[in-house]
Amino acid sequence: MARMGEGRGAHRVLVVKPEGKRPLGRPRIRWEDNIKMDLREVGVGGDWVELARDRDRWWELVNTVMNFRVP
């Protein structure tokens, strides 16, 4: 099995103690939060992970979101 090198990000996250302070202000929006907001805008609820497993339906929704315009 391959070992994680000390320079890799996963190793630093698990082993190294973070230095400094957290940035001020609102936390950045995560990719997952954007997915949820986009699906909410087009009126799709539920678990987006389960929805993404159905590739045909997922791509149909992705195309809908990409072409969605607010009146």
C-alpha cells in the first residue's frame, strides 16, 4: 500500500496543527452549497446525491439549471 508523503495535503490536515487565526467574515460558499441553491431555484428538492446517481436525470437537471433565467 502506498504511504502518504509528509508534503501532501491530507497528511498535513491529519497531523499538523493549524497556525494563525481564522479569516474574518462570512464563510465561503462551498461547492455543495452552490449545488443545493441551484436545485432549489429550479424547484427540485430532496437528496441531491441520490439524484446525481441517476445520470440521465442529473444531466437533465444540470442543463435546466444552466439555462435557467430569472424573469
